[in-house]
Amino acid sequence: MKNIVLAVITVSLVFGLGITISAQKAPKGLMLYLPFDEGKGNTSKDLSGNGYKAELLNGAKFSKKGAPNYGSGAEMVGGSSVATVEEFDLKPVKSTNEITIGAWFNVVEHNQWDGIVSIEIPGGDCCEYRLMLNQDPKPRTFWNMGQHKDHTGTFQFDLKKWYHYAMTYDGKNAFIYVDGKKVDESAEGIDLPTEPGLLMVGAGEAPGTWAMEGGVIDEVFVVNRELKSDELKDIMNKGVIMAVDPKKKLAITWGTVKTEY
């Protein structure tokens, strides 16, 4: 019955609003996609097809104030919240020696380093993959790409504002993108680690360490290749898997439907 109700609502929305939906193909090499659209409970389903789930821990919860036009997100509170994916398989990176990690975020409270998306490999040398903000009052880009070699960039973020944030690796260099524009880079020249790791949303290094004091993270994704600026802009504007028309009405309404049903 639930599926029938959703189908009727969907058809009504599409034809009632006069909106054309176009399928957005998943990026080639998609390893993880967490839209955080469940709206309730403490787990979020990975929609990459790889069967992961994220556990919302230490006060992390769903928020209706997700990324613009993308439904709900994962709210982090108190400097201890995190969403974790256990045994995240990095083997797909072995064949490419490339990676892209990205998400939308909006930080509203900030007084230390803030983790956005991190992957920690147990028994490794710490901090293998970290996409973060540094501790400055007006935070700057901060990242680790495949090794414990900290980098602080030049781009500064405003608080209480949504950004699309991503880091990529082409086999030699790491590149940092904000809203689809390359803003920072670093020379790495390494073979990326590919052992299973703990993927964390809202923390860096370990759950509760460099955790976001307050804010929302949404639309987390990992791909086993370097995405270019045009691909990142496409994901930012159309979503990882599904695109809607520029008015964005259906995305907002569908986010509400998913939450309520």
C-alpha cells in the first residue's frame, strides 16, 4: 500500500507541477552515496548499490534542513556526533590509484578542526583520507590524501552557508574543489592505501575527534577515479544519481514525501 501511495503522489507531483524528470546516471566507479534522506531513525542507506549503511551516533540525527534542493541531511551537534560506515572497501581504488570524496556541508558552530568526510584504516599510519576545515575563526580547506601529510589551503569558508566540497587524486596530485571550482592542490605522488577502513561523516581521525561542533552534512559520495570540475559541477547541480528540472520543486517536495511516508 505504501508503494502505491508513493506512486500516486509521484505521478501527481510530476504532472501537477508540469516538471520533466531526467535520469542522472551514477558516476562511473561510484563506491558510496549517502543522501541522508530517511528523515528518522539512526541509520542511512547507501544508494551506490554496494550495500553499505551509515550509523548515526553520539547525537547525530536527520535534519530537514539538508543541502539546497536535496531533502534532509545529517545534523552534527555538540562536537561529538558522527555517522560511520564500517569496513568500507577501498579495493576499487587499487585498479585506478585515483579517488574523489565529496559532500555538501553547512557549519554553524566552529572552534576547532571540523571533519566533513574521513576514512581511517585500522592499523595504518593515521589520517589516510580526510576532508576537513581547519581551526581558524574563518575556516580554511584542510585535507589528507592517502597519507598523514596535513595540508591547509587558502580558500576560506563562511559559517552558516552551504558549500559543495570535494577532494580528488589523479595518481600524483590532490585537488580541492569548492562549489565545483578548483581552489587548492598538493603534490602527493603515492599509491593510495586500499585496505578496508572506517568511513566517518562529521569527524576526522576517529569518532569524536575533530568532530563538527554544529552543522549539517549531506549528499556524501566516494568514486574510485578523479572527477573533473565539470563532473563535480554536474553532481552539485543535479545530484549524484537523480536530476530534476532547474526549478528544483520536485526535489524539495519529494524530500518531504520520503520523510513523511
